[in-house]
Amino acid sequence: MQEVEVCPRCSHEFPARKAIVSGGMRFGYYRLHDKGPMVCCPHCLHVFKPETLRLFGFLHPDAMRWIVPVLLTLCFAVAFFHKNWG
């Protein structure tokens, strides 16, 4: 499934995945200043934050900032309890 992004400046439609300029998520100090994934309009070259782009098909990129630490904490908790009381 292709996410179609619409440029806020020129209203041009384009596939979001092919127009990613910067992506991913940074931890630590850079997390405070990182804007997350950005896309570039191939028509007017305007760079902006995507609205339709999803990670794994359903997760909004901003949700990854909370889901990854929660999953890591759960994994460590399960390993700790399994080692001590399992």
C-alpha cells in the first residue's frame, strides 16, 4: 500500500515513501531537536513533515518515541521475573 502525500505548498500528490529526506528516530540529546521523518515534494522541493506516512503500516512516527521504550521495559521486566521466579 502506497501512502500518498499532498504538498501543503503546491497541492501536488506524490508517494510519501519515495520522497523521504530524513527519517528514523534519534535518542538522547538529538531527540529533543529532531523533527522526525521529513519528505520533500518532487514538484516544488518543499520539505515538510508527512501526515500519511506510517511505520509498519499502522504506527505514526511520533508514536515510536513512546512504543520502543515501553517494549524494551516490558522485555527487561519479563526477563527479570523469569530469571528470579520462573
